Amino acid sequence: MNNFGIVVCFCLAFICNLSRPLAADRWTEFPQPPAMPMAVRSGTAPVNGIEMYYAIYGSAAGTPILLIHGGLGYADIWANQVADLSREHTVIVADSRGHGRSTRTSAPYAYDLMASDYVALLNYLKVGQVALVGWSDGGIIGLDIAMKHPERLTKLFAHAANTKTDGFNHGFDKTMTWLAYVEHCKDVYKRISPTHDEYDAFLTEMNAMWTSQPNWSDDELKTITVPTAIVFGDHDEAIDRGHTEYIAQTVPGAKLVILEKVSHFAMLQDPQGYTAAIRAFLEAPE
């Protein structure tokens, strides 16, 4: 082939590559969670004046794992992790009060109240200790339990949590991934919630909690004795990285875990990597 032919082939290849759609970076996407596997047991528990939906997967004899979802969410967001972890662990999931299939009272949403719900759920299920994996609001609930009921936890994997109201990134609620999450949760809420037509009021009340809570002092965080991982996706829309590093530096002995090429929704964007990070922390010697 002469030089002219080489140039023509090169140009055609370049034009073809330009015409192909570019693959989106995974941290810019909100993948839909798959269907949950079959539960060993599910139902509602009467705790703190509400009916709290729960489900249990697997039947291993080791320390159970409790997965707590984030604000606006629901238990099934953990489908990828449940399918994997339940092969070797008993895995418990639930819908926080007013979320998913759980009811609520007229009490304002508050992290300490939701933390007490989960402790009451463990009492109802006659489960003494769990390894807790919490995402976003679930991570905050996990930190609350670690401070007030450390005897109930063996380890805490707190992902995308904040301990003060200024731990958020400004404008995160305008990002495409966050908006996609809000719309997804709205669709699910309309299908499964006992108050299916009240999503907008639910969102308003949750925003009120987020703008006023949590506000824990350094001294409160320093009371945590549970082995803790403070976990952050390196493209998190919502949580400030500096704030995450502050939490890891303040909680005694905490391990800082940075998940690569994922955002606030790491468990959906990289389910295998996310579950591997859980396993690595839970299986590491203390």
C-alpha cells in the first residue's frame, strides 16, 4: 500500500471511531438494582410504633451482616451484595421508617430514632451482634449505633456518611446521578409504600433532616470503639472528601477506604468491587 492509501485508511478509521458513542464513565451512571434473591424469611416487625419491613437471606452460622440503605431508598438496593454475601453469611436487610414498605409515626425523621428502630429490629429477630454495612444515611445510622450500642456491632463499614451538616458538596442535588436516584426511588415508593401517594411530602421531610442533622462533636466520635471502616467513592457527588478524611482521623483506629471510579452509588456502579471491599474489611484481623 502506498502512502496515500495508508493516510486514507487512517482517516477512515479515525472517522469511524468518532462516530461511535463514547462509553460513559461508570461514576456518572445510576444502574438499576437487579431483583433480590429468594429470602429465607421476611415480614414486618412492630418496633417503636411502626411496622418495619425486613428480610433475611442465607443461613450461615457466622456473625450476621446487617445492610442499611440510604435516604429515600429501600432494602432491595442491596440486591447485588445480598446475592454474594448470603452464600457465606446470614444477611439482614430492612426498610428504614417511612421508607420502602415500612410505616412511620408522626415523629420527625431523626438519625437517633432510626438507629433505635434497627436496634429494636435486632431485638425482635433475637440477633445479638451484627457486622453493619451502612450506605449514606445508613452509614450515619451505623455510626449512631456504634456510639450508643457498641455491644450490638462486631464491625462497621460506613460508606458515604457525614457527621456534620457541612459535610455535603454544594449542589450535589442537581447532578444527573442524584436526580436519577431520586426519580428511581419515587417510582419504587409509589409501588411499594403504604403511603404511596406521599412521596413529595416524604422528600420534603427528609430534606429537613438532612439540613439539620447530624451534628456530632469530635468527643462523641472519639467514643466509638467498634472496628470501623470509613468508606468513600472517589467521585462522590454528595459527600466532601475532606469531611470523610476528617471522620476517619477522628474515629479511633478507623480505616479509610477509597473506592475507585465510583460515586455515591458505588454499590450499583461497581457491585463486585464494592462487595470485595466489604469482605476485605470484615475478614481482616482486628
